[in-house]
Amino acid sequence: MNKSAPIYILAAKRSPIGRLYGALRDIRPDDLGLAVLQQMTDFSVMDLEAIYVGAANQAGEDNRNLGRQLVFLAQWPPHIWGITVNSLCNSGLDACIQAFRALALGEQELVLAGGVESMSRSPFVRLREEDNEVDSTIGWRLTNPYLPAPYAPLSMPETAELLAQKRGISRAEQDAYSHASRARFLKAQTEGAFCKELVPITDRAGQLVLAQDEQARPLPLSLLEKLPPLVKNGQFISLGNAARLGDGAAFLLLAHKQYLDREGGTALAEVLAWKSVAVPPEDMGEAQIIAVQRLLQQEGLSSSEIDFFEFAESFALQGILAEKALALRPEQLNPYGGSLSMGNPLGMGGARIVVSLAHALARHPKAKYAIGASSAGLGLGTAILLKKHVTKSQIEG
């Protein structure tokens, strides 16, 4: 077991995800995080003890411990501890896990955890004694030339290309998955599935900037099949079956059982357990699957008992591999679409998954369990298990 005391999600909010250089391009990452936090009103700020923030870039306006900076920007009491976590695409999930551990150990009773990323505002960086500038938006930069050959600095599309070839997952299968993911997302968006989790983003003048996810496009399969590959001479990974970059923020209000018992209130879900694993960097796309398999084994559950899985879809390949490895029913896996449709702000993505799953459990009366998972560059995988929170009055009723 990961923990010794129940941990509850009391509130979960996120911004809409903006496309790269889109509607949120003029919103600083710290202001983007602040906009979401200002809508987390279900608590007394004097009770809040810490904020854990995932951020993958940290080369620009998000460079100086974003968690602590958000305390200052929100004008909260200075006793609130803040920390920033960077594990690339897993940053948002791993920030949540840091918070889970503090709560489980009884170190804290009420905390915020989540992730922020503005990829549109990622700067170019340059070493003092070198002339070349490097784009910090995504991928390797300022790589150590002595990195051992087995750990060559492959880009994420390159790792996906190699893994698709290794596992025999065709371009056609990936394009079809990507098309289905977009259709699921657009249906969910039309039906208002994200209404309770979304926070409209306004600028400092109070003008509305973005109210719903910006990226989704209902591209026909015939067009997806024609989009160019992302890897030179590649056959599997394309602009259509890989997630696009973007901007966004997501946060959860988390409480120890003692706090909920003492202060009252309701919870969206309970955090049951979590698991982190590491695999060879070229197998990055499978890391989240292994994390989920070990999590299920640890908790004595089968994949058939989980109502909702949401796997990060940096590439359609990851969803397909998860579906096959865990023998998932179509309605279990990313039932509302995922990163392929919404976009992939790296530090926010994992936290967004938890936000969406908490609300999915809350709005489905018969649902009981959900698992969220993501993979990150360098071969990291993280997964968490949620359970619907049922109160005593609900059971008796």
C-alpha cells in the first residue's frame, strides 16, 4: 500500500487548453495557473498548507519555483509552502503524487496540487559562452556530449516511431484511433461533459480570452491519412496521430481524512493508490502501461473492474498499446477523448487527467474506479487509482 490514511479530492478545476500560439499566447504561465487557483474557492486559505505544481519547461516566466510564486500572486498567507516538480510530461501527475505522500504521512491536511504549462511562451535559451540559441519549447536541449550511446537523445516522435515498428502498430491503425479519439472528445464537449471542470480564462483587464478547449478539429480520416510524418523517413507517427502542443493549467484541492471529518464538506473522489516506474527511454510509450499493470497487481484489481482509464495520448500508439495490453473495452479507455483531441501542455497534462477523471466518477452514479496514467521522456511512467467517494448518507439513502 502507498498510504496509511484516506486522501480525498475536494475540488478539481482546469483551464481550457489553448493551441500553440493561440488564444492563451499572451497569458503568462504564472497568470494562467493563478486564474485556475482563483476559482478554487471551496476552502479557507488559512487552512491551506502547501501547493505542489508540475511544470516541464521552467526556462522562462515559470523559472523561479512556480509553486511558491503562485502563493505570492494569489496574495495568500506566506506560511503556505510551495514546490515545483519537473518530470517532463509526468510533471502534473508527479506533483499530485508528492502531495499524496505528504497527506498520507500526516505531514499536511489540506493542499493544492496540479500543473501549469505555457508552451507558447517558452523562450529561446543560450549559454553565456556560446552563440547558438535553442528553442526550449520541447525536447532535448543543451545535451551533454558524454551521454552514453544507449541513451542517445531521441525525440519523443522518434521513440514512438521505434516502438510502433517494434510492436507492429501500423500507421492506419494509429490514424483510425486518432480519428475515434477526436470524435469522442467532440461528442463529450457538445454534451457538456467538461462544464464543471473548466474555468474560463480572462486577461488582467477582465476580458474573456478562452472558455473552452481550442484545439479540437473534426478532421476526416481521409485527411488524417495524408498528413506528413513527424520523423524523417518515418512510416508510423504523423501530425495527425500525435498530440499538438498547447497551453493550460489544472489543479486539485486535496485533503486528509482528518480535515474532511473535522471541517465537513463533500469530496469528488478518494485517492486509493499510485505507482511510478521507469523503462528504457526508447520504450517511453509503454511506461504508463507497466505502471498501471503494477498498480492493479498491487491493489488486487483486474482491468475489467475499472470503469474509466485515461492514458496520456501524446501519440495514438500509446492508447492502442494500452488497449491491447490490458484487454480494455472501448468504453473504458479515454471515453471522452484525450490529448490527441485537447492538446498536450506538458506540465499540465497529467493533472488534467486527474481533474477529468474525478468529475467523470462524480457524474456517473454506477462508476466506482478510475485510473489515470502518463508516460514521459527518458522512460518514466506514472499511474494513480481513484475511487468514487460515497458518503454515509448516500449509502443509507
